Amino acid sequence: MTSILKNTKISKKEKNINHLKVCVLILSFFIFKVIISDWECFKAGLFGTF
């Protein structure tokens, strides 16, 4: 029983990596949302035309 629990327990390193992935995912989602909402401004800045 204890060996099964040890195998399924997530190590601290894996937990930190998963936490980092979630943070990056949330950050990228917000950045993507801002780009989509300000698409005209983003396009103008990208191509240098206003």
C-alpha cells in the first residue's frame, strides 16, 4: 500500500514545473486577449502605418 502511494505522489520538482506551466498559460492567454482586443493598434504598430 505504501509503495503504491509513493509511486503516485508527485515530486516537488514536477509540482513546480506544472505550476510554472499553468502560470505561463494564463499569462499568454491574457497577452493574446489584449492583442485581439487591440488588433487595429497592434497591426498598425507591426507594419508601421497608422
